[in-house]
Amino acid sequence: MISRLFSFSRYLIGIAVLGSFVAAVILMVYGAAELVTVTIAAFAEGTFSGKGAKTLALSYIEIVDLFLLATVFYIIALGLYELFIDNTIDVPQWLEIRTLDDLKYKLLGVVIVVMGVLFLGQVVTWDGQRDLLGYGVGVAAVIVALTFFLRQQTKK
């Protein structure tokens, strides 16, 4: 009885899979809508020089950040599905997730990229007043720590 209960309970992960997948889809659709909106506005306003170009670049960086976050949620959904429900789904080899460590490595890789994009957004919008050095050192320290962690885990 208990064995059957635990065997069936793995499907509870379906809640997390569905929630993560819905979040990924919504973020992706929202990012696509923002892309269209920003592009149309840029052509309508003619913001292709000077400060307008900088604002446009920042808008696109923020949209890329949305797409990256959508990717994180998608990888979580896919990874949990593969681990707990069905590991026979057809995915590219680089996206196959066999263990929680596989999922962790893929997620940390995307998190590192997201942090880099967030810092790039801060650089692009820098007004000369804020202290970017402290922020940059903090982001760099986290990226270095995560990279070190990933390398140590892959050596095992």
C-alpha cells in the first residue's frame, strides 16, 4: 500500500511541471509581445540615434532577459518531467536530464547568463551617479562561485 502510494505520488511533481511550463509560455509570449511593441514604437518615434538608441538597446536587453527567464522555467518543467514522470520524451541530447545534478548544472548555466545580462542592463543605463563597481563585483563574485561549484561537481 505505502509502496503504491509513493509510486503514484511522483505524479504530484506534475503540479510543478505544469506551473513551470505555464510560466515559461507566459514569459515567452509576453517577451514576444514586448519585442513587437518596442520595435513598432522605435520605428514610429524614429529613436535610432543618440539617447534613443541607448534606450532601444536597453529595451531589447530586457526582452532577452525575459526570454532567458522563460528558458529557465522551461528547463525546470522539462527536467522535472523527465526525472519524475517520463524520461522517454524526445529532446536533444544536450537537454537530456537523467539526475537532479543534470538539472542543477543546466539551471546554473542559465542563471550565470541571466546575471550577466542583468549587469549589462545596468551598464547600459548607467547615469554616472550609481556605483556600478560594487554591483559588478557582487555579480562577478556570484558568477565565479557558481562556476567554481560547477567545475568542482563535474570533476567528481
